[in-house]
Amino acid sequence: MKLTTVPGWRLTVAGTGLAVAAAVLLTLPGAAKTSLTRPVAASGPEGAYWHTRMLSRSTGFRQVGSRANPYWVVQQRLTEKWHTADGRSWTGYREPGAYPRSAKDREAWRRDGSPVKWTRDLAGQTVVLSTRPTRGHVTPVRGQGANFFLAGQILTYEEVQRLPADPAALKAWLTKAAQASEGGQIDPFIAGSLPDLLHRLPAPKEVRAAAYQVLLTMPGVHVEGAARDDLGRNGTALSISRPQPTGPKTEAGKITRKLIVDTSTMILLSDESAGAHPGGSATDLVLRAGWTDTAPAVPALP
């Protein structure tokens, strides 16, 4: 796989075969030659589709009601993706419905007449919010979107299987990919890409374990210890802190990303980001990441 930057695109075009990328990375200081030349052997898929199902919640971004009776609502969306080993892909989308954030917000919502939809928030912005679920849809993905993406690279199923399972070699590969794609903040780019290997891509467990080990070495990453996600599932919590961009309309601060990982399977359970919006947070709950023989369909309500 050749790592080259495509003008005008954040993503880079991948060639055929990791041997090319491995040859490039062998020149990097500290690269593990034996690991790069002996990656995890390509294995066949354990089902017809690599399937991910995610419930996303945005909290503290939409305040509705009236000036005298304001309240916050939580927005939700379900996203499912199916990938086949031969490069076909489908995406499913559905909104389970918004709901008041807290007991205090529920009281204010009831005082507001318990509306089932909102068309404008208190900031005066037009919104499309409803407590009722949408019908949802599922559609095939065409073109580049049907591929697997990692650190700005387009990968085939076979290339995902051959990613280095040694932490040092995997970090070297990601560094080279980051240099081709980003060219600037390498460490934040790598840290931001590693969680994809814990759920979005059908990487072997050995590669996922290597990704987790690399994540522990990245600047700004701290192990918080045992934790439970919003669904009560047990895992290990990691926090990732990075400076928040500053500008005329922003203040200096930090954006914190909290991950909860099931370290027995090396699958990401929860991904929460806070700090980009005062009082707001966005949480992705990975409801499923694995192989299935069940065909793509409109996401079922949780």
C-alpha cells in the first residue's frame, strides 16, 4: 500500500499490498523489521458482513422551550454499517427520538405541554427534533465510501488483515500514514485514529491489542481504571486530552475524549467527547462490532 497524498483530499489513495508500505517503514528509526515483514496472516471472514451498530447521543447542544421555561434535550441517532470482504458496503440510519436531559428538564418539558417536536431552539436556530422515532433507511454505499479507512488511508479487507500486530511496527505504520495525510500534528492524529481499529475495521484481535498498547503510549492519554459505560457494560476507561483550538470566538481549554474498552475482546464500548461546546458532550455507544450473516436492514430501535 503506497502512502501518497491526494491534492485537495484529506484521505490518501492506497495502492495494492502492504508490502510497499512495509518497505517504506523499514527506513523509519525504531521500526521493528521482523514484525513488519511478518504481519498477522490474512484470515477469512467469520461471517458475510463486518457489522457495526452505534447509538450516538448529543447532550447539552440544544436548549428549547421558552425563556421563562428553558430545558435541554438529548438528540439520538442509530448508525449501522455492513462491509463485505470483497468491498461492498451498506449504511443504515435511524433517529430513536429526542428526550429531556435530566429530571429538571423533564419537569420543564411537562410545563411546556410535553411537546413531541420542536422546529426552533432558544438560540433562534431552525431544528428538526422530535420525541418520535423516524422510519429510518438503509442504502448501499458507492465509490470510495465502501472501503475501509484508517489514518487517512483506503484499505482493502486483505490489507486490514495484514496490519502489523506488533505495537512498535503498528505505530511506525500509523506515523508514516499520518505524515502522508496530516503533515502537522502527528501524535493527535495517531491517537485519534487508533480507536477505529477497536471497532470500525475487521482487524484481527492481535492487531486490536497492538492498537490498544500504542494508545497507552500516546501523549495526553491516561488510564482511568475500571469503568462502566452508559449501558452498564464493564471495561477500562482511557482519557485523551488535547488543546482546544483558540480563535476570536473561542477560549483556551482542553477537549477531553473518554474511551471505555472491553480489554477481553479489545472492542471499544463507548467514546465520549466533551469540552468543544460549553456544557455539551457527544457519546458514541458501540452496540455491536463483529461478523454477522444477517443481511443489511433498517436499524431496529434499541
